Amino acid sequence: MSRSIFNLLVLLGITTTAYGEEQLPLRVPVTPRWALECWLWEDDHSTAAAITELLDGFAKYDIPARTIILDAPWSMRYNDFQFDPKRYPNVEEFFKELKRRDIRIIMWMTCMVNSENASTAIKNSKDWYEEAKAKGYLAGGGYEQHWWQGWGGFVDYENPEAMKWWHGMQQKVYDMGIDGWKLDDAAFYFNSIIGNVTGIRNMPTNANRGSWISNRKYVDHFYRDEYHWGQKQRGKDFITLARSIDTKVYPKGFCPLDVAPVTWVGDQRHTWKASEEGIEEALNYILEAARQGYCVIGSDVGGYHGGMPIRKNLYIRWAQFSCFCGLFLNGGHEERRLWLRSKEELEIIRVYAWLHNELIPYMYSHVVECHQGGKTLMRPIGSSDFAGRDLGSYHYLFGDDFLIVPIHEDKLGRTVNLPAGKWRYFFDDSKVIEGPATITRDFALHEFPIYIREGAIIPLDVSRPYTGLGDRDSANLITWNIYPADGNQFTLHHSEVSSTTARVNLKDVLEVSLEGEPKPHLLRVYREKEPESVARDGNELKKGIDWRFDAAGHRLWVRQERPANGTYVIR
């Protein structure tokens, strides 16, 4: 490639690699464990009182919620980072209370400096916009663009003085203990008058510091600069929630992979069909994002909006699908207080929310391996185009050991195409199903097409009885859910540098060995018959104290409350 052609590609934002430099594949960052737990938000009131009521109810009814989003409008003007005292009175105490509850706080923002605001306390902020424009803080000479929350200019990320001003406004929020930004996609609107007239999105736009910058380059600045500055202020656990894919205009994704710890696919409606922007659209976009290398992806459970109530079956099926996404994001418009909906919704969604949380050790381990160059957490089966056609009817692997077949229509029936291998149905794992096989059957609302690979080793964090994978006595122990097969193993990552590996040897007797970082644990081993004996490193364990057998559930339970490794021999 000639230097002149390469420079044109840089100008258009197609590449930012230096001429002659090898372009290495981007890798996703490691998502903190807390960001894999269940998220919650509402968008009908956007007040401290509404958020507190929501969190109180989730706690009362024992529904997990670790992260709360304070969505727009929370500020006096969009992106002035000053709380509206009517919506958030005593905001410092509000933040302290959220921290006391161990709730993580994500706050909405964009890159816009508005002259007109759609729904904040200050509607007319022309003076603020003009001041930023006069000081050279806005890109494109202050070119004013209409976006969904009014009119404004784009903060110039290539201007150090503009960044000093911008970060100075943000500092109070950082100091209050924010855990991340929800970066909404206003950067996508970055353009010039020529671009708006021609309809060409990714054409060069004159930045006010005399250089040319494309839409793609500006979008990358927005996502990268906010993520890295946030981590500089708040540490490695700081995250950004960004869009991966939610439009065909950006088929390669909004947020660059290297700054995409958590992503979502935009604003679906409370409906089913892709043609109506429903759950099927979310499936299309999430699986396409996974194909492109995004690892932690999700959508608003039940859909974000739609001017209609969220129907019971849709809410349940969306929550079940989201259980097997990296991001379980329950929020948006319409009623999110599950205790004010049907009892069936409350009980079923609670089960799947807890199941999602129980799977965090499994998910986090795959996230670490994806960061290190391995496969993504979600792995679509079958070929695809961007429209979602031939995506294996939306079948996907969740990690190495789960096959998930989301129900995206308002009916109980679903056809499952099992790949080659041996599989067990999650809700009745007493039978092994040989694949490839096609199964068409009804799935009651409390069930979902979840299949587990024979030989799976799945680390869990269980603290409740809802899913049947343990109970409150399982808390603070790693539950190793094992379907024995000779030679299988799983490496559980506790961090990027600490791990425990479980291995299974199935010859004359069953052996389960644990190596690496020692942790308190439970072995939950599938077994048809009660064992004659269980020993650890040659020492006989006591039945009824160290181990028990559940004949009805076909499970051997072995309990080790001290941090320890070793080899268990089960005869």
C-alpha cells in the first residue's frame, strides 16, 4: 500500500496505525467481577427517590442488583456534571447510602456541550455553549449539531485545554465515588455541514485546531479517552458501558474493542420481532457483536421503550436470555418493580437473576481468557450476515460448556439443534443426549433451552436456594459443578494472575484434583450411585460430615471449608 493511500485511510478513520507498522488485533479489557453481576435502572422518573424505592424493593424480595445506572437527565444541563437538586437532593448522602449498600454507580454522559437541552432543568444554555466555542473547546470550530437531546457542539478531545476544562467539570463526580460512565452514542453524530448534506457519515470534518478528523476517529477518541481518564481517576475497577452494535450504519461496532469492558446493543422496544426492534433484534446485534470480538454484551431486559407495557412472557424470556449474556441489564421504561407485576414474573426472573450471578466465576474466567487472546464468552453457531440470517437459529455457546437457544417468539415451542457430542438438559440432567440431534418441544415459562456439555466443569458462586445448585450454606465457597469425563479440566481465574485448575481423571476410580490458588470449596459431582468411600490426599473423609449423597438429585457433595487443594478419590 502506498503512503498516499494509507494517509487517506487514516484521514477517513479507517485505520489509525502508523505507516509501515503492523496492526495487531485489539483485545477486550478484563471486566471486573462486580460488573458481571446484575444491573438495574429505570428511565421514567430519573430521581434519587425512584432509584431508592427500586433498590429497596429488590432487597426486600431478594432479587440481586449490584449496579445502578443514573441515566439522563441527572444534571442541570447535559454534560455539565452538576446534579439537579430537585431530582437528587442531598446527593452526597445519596451516594454514601449507595456505597453503604455496596451498590456500584454508573452515570450517563455524552460528548456534547449543548446550547438547547430537551429535558434538563436548564433548557437554554446558549451562553455555556458560546463560551466553550469562543475558548476553542469545541471541535469543528464549534459546528452545532442536532441530536436526540437538543442542539450542541462536540467537545474537542484533541485540545489539551478543552480536556482540562472537561475533566475539571467531571472531577466532583469522580470524587463522589462513581464506578463508571454509560457512554451514550452522541459521538456518532459528529459530522460537518457537508457530511449532513451529502449523508456521508465518515467523511473528514475540520477540527478547530487545524487538523482534519473523521467521524470514526472522533468516536474512538470519545470511547478511549473517557475510559482511560476514568481509570486514571478511579483505578482499574472503573468501567465504561458502551454500545457495541445497534445499527447497520456502524457494522463494525461503535466502541473500539480495547476499551469495551461492558457493552450493550441499544434501545430495543417491548416486543418480539426484529422488524419491530424487539428481542429478535437484540439477538441479532448481540451475536454479531460476539462474532466481532466483543466479550461482555447485553440488552435491556424486556426492551428499553415502546409506548406499551412489557408483556409477561416477553419479560420472562428476555430475562432468561440475559441470564446467559455477560451483561444482565434490567431497566428502561415501563414497570421494573417486579413485586408490582405478576407473581410469576417475580419468581421466575429472580431465579434467572440469581443463576446469572452464580455463573460469575465461570464467566469471569472466560473473560480473562478472551483478554489473553482466547475465545469470546458468547460464541454464535452457524454462519451469519449482519441481518442475523442463518445464525444457527440464534443458537450460541456460552463459554465452553453451555448451549443456549433463546426463545424469541411468543410461544412455548422451540426447535433445538444440538451439535455433535454428548449433552444434558439443564432442568433434567439425568439423561445424556447424543448429538447431532434435533429436538422440538415446549418449554414451560419457568424453563429455557439450556444444554450442558457432558464432561463440563463449572465453577459457581452460590448463596441462595432458588436455582437448585446449592443454598445459603454454599455461600463463601466455590461450588465446582462437575459432570465427570476423563481428562476434562477447567481453569478458574480469580484475577489476571491468580487461578485454580480442576481436573478430572476417570479410570478405575473417579479422581478430582485441584491445583493452584487454594480456596474453600464444594464439589457437586454428578453420580448415579452413592460412593463406597471418599478420600482426599489419602485421608478418608467422613460421610455426613465431609460428604453426603443426594440420591434423588444424583449428586455427591463434598465440603471443604478451609482454603485447600488436593486430589479427591471417589470409589
